Amino acid sequence: MADVLKIIQQRRSIRVPFNPNRPVSKENLRQILEATRWAPTAHNMQNFEILVVDDKEVLEEIGKIKSRVSEAFIRENYQQLSFSEEELLQKKVGILGTNFPPDWRDPDKLDKAVRESTPSPLNQRIRGSPLLLIVIYDSRKKAPASEGDVLGFISLGCVMENMWLMAQSLGISVHILSVFSGDAVEKEVKRILNIPENMKVAFAIRLGYPVSRPAKHLRVRRDMEMLTHHNGFGNKGFS
């Protein structure tokens, strides 16, 4: 049990470039996919498929797709920032503003940041990863009585977590690329990979080994007593 908790606590997004010449072994990939196969899904609908992309030419073609950061992301991201480690330690949620460009951290410059946001190729996100796992889902595989397929999206979260924790246990770095689900990017990804129209891209995962040691960032979580309620909402903590 302690080993599982340790892996959960060590899990993190690795955003530095990966070594394109150090592939993930077939054995390790099979273990990640096996963990994925056993992810819990609502009504056991298994509403997902996994596209394994390790062909260099295909990765290069995907890397040429251009995307831009949305206005909604820039503005809503600002609302979730802390501007010092002390502030983040006090809030215990969100992230440090230093992870983002200066204009994204200044409320008076958000309009400028939105105006100057320009499309950039996905290879700036893929960053040398020799392997992408693209998770796609079929909204027709819907659990009963799940309005808006909420349970289906929860299932995709379970898929992500299983993949991530297995990769973490194998010493393989992970970075989730939600940009793949954006309309413009998804359209091009579906074209390149011949994904059927009825399927939707949920997210992509870049896997690999960093070319440099990732910088350490302050990580925070709410205390257990802050997020638990005992025998009724508002009765904080438990005994």
C-alpha cells in the first residue's frame, strides 16, 4: 500500500524536452497499455481506444499542426494563479504564476496577451517525445442515465490515471496534451491518423525520458482535514 501511495505522490507533469533517440521499450509500453485496459469505466462500456504513435514521420507531421492558446484559457488561468510561494502555500490550490509569461500574470496586460497570442506548431508541445498515446472515445458507448455522458468523461479520467501511474512506476515521464482535443487540432489529427468521424480525441500523452533534469516546483494539496466532512457537510475532518 505504501508503494502505491508513494507513486501517486511522486506523479507529476514533465514539460521539459524528451530524448527523441531513447524510445520507450515495447515491454514497458505493453505494461502501460495493460494498465489502461483495466481502467474502470461506467457500465463497463470501455468507451476508449488508444492510438500508439511512434513513427518519426507521423510524429513530424503531427508536430506541424498549429494551435493557439484560447482567450478563455489566458483569462481563466490568471484567476487561478498565485504570485508567490507563500500565497500558494496559503491557498493550497492552483499554481505559481512564474510558470507563465509575464503578460499572463499582469491583469492590465491580459488584453495584450490575448491579442498577441499567435498559432505555434505542436512540435513545441511534443518536444522530442518518441511516443505519443492518443486517447479517443466513442460517445455512442454511453452509460445509461448519464446526462451529457458525465460518467463517460469520468471513465476517461480513470484511463488517464491508470496510464500515468503505471508509467510513473516504470520511471517513464508523462505530459498530458489537452491541446489535441481542440477543434482545429483534432480535425488535423483525425485526418493524419484516419480516425473515424464518430470518434473524438480526448487527450494525448507524451511519453519518454527527459534530456535534462526538470526544475522542481512547489506542489501543494489541501490538508486532509480541509477536504473531508464527517457525517454531514461542514463537519470538517474525521475522527
